[in-house]
Amino acid sequence: MTDTVTLVPLPPDSPELNPVERVWLYLRERFLSHRVLDGYDAIATACCQAWSALTPERLRSLTHQPWVQRVTT
């Protein structure tokens, strides 16, 4: 580890601190909920279709957090 990198553990149950949680919530709500899927292949296909439906703009809007921009610049 270098002196320029500091790891800060996220507190449990804090999805607002992990932007990818909003992506999974969006995918579950819009594409993956209230469905019965017949086996692993159907699940994998549904997940791939849901992920492919994400546009760069939607992904950006879901993961944009002002604090992320402040820490990465």
C-alpha cells in the first residue's frame, strides 16, 4: 500500500455510501422482480438482459454522488 491511498471501510447497512447499490436496486425493480425463472440459464439470461438495458446515461445518473466526485478529483 502506498502513502497516497487510504482504505476506509464502509459502515454496514449504508447503501448510500456505495453507489453500485443503486444500480442493483434499479435492476431488481425494473427488470428482475416479480418473475419466476426456470433454472440457472434463465436467471443468467434475465440478468444479462437487464444489465444490457442500462444506458451510459442511466448508469451515470444512478451512480452519481457529489461526494464521489470530491474524493476522486
